Amino acid sequence: MVLEKRLFFTSWVVILSIVTFILSLSGTFLVRSGILNSVHTFANDPERGIFILIFLFVLIFLSLIIFFVFHKENNKKIVKIYWLSKETSILVNNWFLMYFLSVVLIGTVYPIFLEVLSSEKISVGPPFYHKLIIPFLIPFLLFMSIGPNLNWIKSKIKKVRIEIIILFVISLLVSLLISRKIGSVNLINIVLISAAFYLFFITAKDFFSKKFKNYPQKISHFGFSLLILSILLNSIFSSEVITNLKVGEKFSFKEESITFESIENTKSKNYRSIIGHFKIEDKQKNSIQLKPELRIYDQPFTITSEADIKTTLYYDKFLVMNLVKGNEYFNVRYQFKPFMIWIWISTLLLIIGGIFSLFKRIYEK
Amino acid sequence: MKLLKIFLIIFFIFNFTQLNSVENNNELINKISKNIRCLICQGQSVYDSQSDFALSMKLVIEKKLNEGLKEKEIYEYLIDQYGQWITYDPEFNQKTLILWTLPILLFIIGGAIIFRKLIVLK
Amino acid sequence: MKNKILLFTIVLFFIFCFVILFKGLNNSNIYVPKTISEKTLVNFNSKDLFSEIEISSDQIFVGNEFYILNIWSSWCSPCRDEHPQLMQLSKNSSVKLIGLNYKDNPKNAKKFIDILGNPYSMIIIDENGTISIELGAYGVPETYIINKDKKIIKKFIGPLSEESIEEINLILK
């Protein structure tokens, strides 16, 4: 859709499409073949993995051949574009996203290469990804606030409207408030949170404005900013408690208390189940009931744990219990996750925006 | 463009701290066990796992904290016992040099390509 | 011409990736921590399985040329498999065989020994698994060969096989 408007960078777009497909196949390979230590692996031997690997690389080589033999860059229309334009912002967006992609890809695949080449095993996990992604996320969010509002080919720097400045100041204040509340006031936090809020306000402003021009884009961009914001707030304000409880015991922590009320034993077709009745009570004496379950299967003997989750617009409350070998008490894990549902809603918005733009194309034809 | 580069450099210099401040022993145990790999599980952290090894490991971490060891010292102790594989934060040494620098290198190369293309078109 | 060089390097790069990934598939996923240097056995406190008397490692690892520390549990089936090997080793009088009962129920442990025989000169218990972790173990069964200076000479992860026994016998000479 973007490509239609300007015949720029056709090679890049083609490469991007090919790479996307190849990477999704690589994902299947990495997860299912057993080459990485993963809970999703079901391969007991390298045979399945070898098959997927060969399939993957045949496709890679075919795509290379097709690209180099059949593609010719459309160089006929060389139009001047300026720095401050939509084309540049799309390029900058791609630039940052490719960086995030390379961080994830390298972090995942590097241990494999290192092990084969030097027999040394390392693990790459969240600390690595946080250190490399978060600093780049901030400029990315700020660019996303500016980009969609620029014109194709050229934009003049208009007088910055008052509303934009007000929104910027509000974002900063909100961010300071939140940083103060979590007790960790430093530059990275403040800037990251204000960037997320600022993007949110800007896209919300566009989303709720009555103009229907470019509506699918506004939906998608609003969905994206909502996604970033809800992930950020969720990770800041989540809390978790792990404790051992016997029936009748109560565990109190900062804002709430968990009471292990009773146990219920039932039997289903192919399993027995132990259901725990828990009461979660907050400071204002509001309480909810959560009933996590333990299922005991016979053929073969397996115990699985089913969590119970209560979802509202403001939070998700999650409770799971586990048997502790040879003891009367249960290991209870309770998680408080605010704004969880908004992560799902924002993804839905992104998808809706994509579908709408598809319909818009068909409609315009 | 220059503004962008300055922006990026400033963020590189700053120390990247966690988003939440840590309050007490319990939270510290959780924080450390999220960074330690459960060696007998398929890719779970000690924090997530309910296996024997993970449960014992949490007790050992608690014991070491009560003995007065700091977070960094606990990681060093575990790496000394079990090797680099047990921690999710790969240390920055000769072997992991490519790991840490390649993404940033690609970023700079990407920027250079875009820069040149835009100059040509201008 | 430039295009052809680019294509050639890309193809080479992908062949390289293919070879590495192929080799990676055949690598085992079990992690064996490398013991680069000989480590000294750390001091720990434990309880005897039968007498329930508290005892410390200084009191256990004294008076012999070699010690074999075997970590086992009644609920672990490879431990059952390696038991005959341990019974064989116990006949060697120059070595003191010590059993560390890992995260087990004392009744079940005693039953296990009653039925299969006791190869150990002493059995101590590790109720919550912390002693094993401080020794650098992470599962059952594991076997350590320790010399008179309390240095860990060799570590076996998993049940002892015929080859491991031969290795041990060589070391003990």
C-alpha cells in the first residue's frame, strides 16, 4: 500500500518480504528441532530437525536465485525527496525495527554458533535483550510520534501547535509521578515512560478526531502505542508472591491477603482433581475467589497444574498451586498483573487496522 | 541527523538500571532466580521452575543472601560452580564480543546505507 | 560484476550457517560443567541417616586415601541401576564410600538400602538439596572421587557405567 504511492526502494520491499517468510520458517526450525533448549521441542533425535533445516535452506537458495535473476530495480523515476518526509520516516522506522530484529535473532542463534565453534555453552536471556533494546526504544517511540504526521516527499516545519506542547508536558509529569511512585527516578525511566505516554496521547488524539481520512492507519498506530504503554505499565506495576500454605492458613502482603479456605476432591473421566478454594482480599475488604486445580492423570502418571485467572479491565489476578513432595502444604503462586487485558485489546486494534486498510483498498478499486 | 546521533550517544553512556527498585530479601531472591537457568529443565529459569533443582537453588540463594553476599557475588559464586551457562546475562569477554557488538554494528551499517541512498536521491 | 560478488558472498555465508546448524543439531543438549581445576570440597554439615546424629564434613573426610561421595535417592531409577556397581566398589578396602541421600523420605531411603544392600560406610542426608548445590551437583545420581587433601579429582554425572568403574579403579591404584 505504501509502495503503491511511491515506487521507491522496490528492492528493499522485495527483500523484506522474502526475509519475513524465511525467518518464520527459521522460527519453526529453531523451536521444534531440538537444537535449542526449549519446552516446545518434541524431537528425540536430530532427524526431524535435519528435514526442516534442509527444507529451510532449499527455500533460502531458491529465493536468492529468484531475487538476483528476476528482479530489476525501477530506477526510471528518480524523484527528489527531502529529509523531513514520510519516506524518510518509513526508512527510519524500518531501520530501528531491523535493529530490534537483529538483536533478537543474534541473541537466539549465537549460543548455537558458539557451541559448535568453541564447545562453550552460554545462555542469552532477558538481561541481554533489555540492555540492547530499551535505549533504542526511546528514540523509536519519539520518531513514531512525528512520522505519521509528515507529508510525502516534503514537509515544512510548521509552527508547533500548542496542543503538542501541552501533551508533551503532561507526558513528562505523568512519567515523573510514576517514577516517584516506584521509587526509581532516573533518566532512562523518565524518558521511556514519557515517550510511551506521549506517543499514546498523539495517536489517541488522531484516533478520536472526527476526520475519517486515513482511518485504518490511525487505528493501527493507536493500537501500537496502546500496546507499548500497556506492556510498560504492566511490567512496572506487576507484583508476585510465592508462599507455602496449608488449608486454613492466611498470607498477607503489601496490598492484599490470600486465604487458603478449603480443598475439594473431584473425579473426571480420565483424571482426579484437587481444587483449592482461595480468597483474595484487598485493603478495602473487597474479595474474589480463585480456584486453581491440580489434575492427576493415570496413564501415564502425570500431575498438571491449572491456574485460575480473574480478568477485569484494570487487572488480571492469577493463582496457581503446586504439590510439594511429601508435605501437607501447597506451594502457592499469586500474580497481580494490571492492564493485562489492554495488551490483548491493543493487538486486536492493530489487526483491525490492518483488515480495514485491506477493505479500504478493495473499496477504492 | 546530527541531533539523532547525539541523542543516541547520550543513551549509550547512561547506566541501564532495572525499572523497579528492589526492596527486600524476598524480592532479591526472585530477581536473582529469574536470572539463573534451571539446569535440568528445558529452558526455564529457576524462578519459573518447580523442579527439585530449582527449589533447592532458591534455598541456596536465600542462604547466601543471609550470609551477607551481594547480588553480584552470588552470580559469581554460581558461575564459578556451574559455568557461564547458568546465568542469562552473558558476560562481555572475548568470546561474546560478537554477540554484544554485532547488532549495533548492523545498526550503524544500516544507517550508513540509508544515508548514502538519501544523499543520492537528493 | 558487483552483483555477482555480492551473490557469491551471500551464498557462502548461508552455506556456513547451514553447516553450523547441521552440526548443532547433532550436539547433545545435556550440559556438563567443565571442571577445569581441581576444586576443594566445601565444608558442610549434615545428619547421619540411621543415627540422626549431626556430623560435619571434616569429621567424615578423614583417615583415608580416597573417598567416593555418591549422591542418590530412593525415588531415582538410574540410582537403582548403578547400585550393583556401588556394591562392587565397596569391596575395595582402600576407599571410603559415602552416600548422600538427596531430598528423600528417610523411611523410603532405609527401605531402599534394606532391599538392595548397603555399599556405604556412612549415609548422610541432604533434606532440601542445598548441600548438593553447594557441591556443584544438580541431579541424581552423581559421584565424586575425592582424595586425602579433600580435592575433587573426578566427577561423574549420571549413573556409573562399566567404563566409569574401570576409570575409578585406575585412579584408586
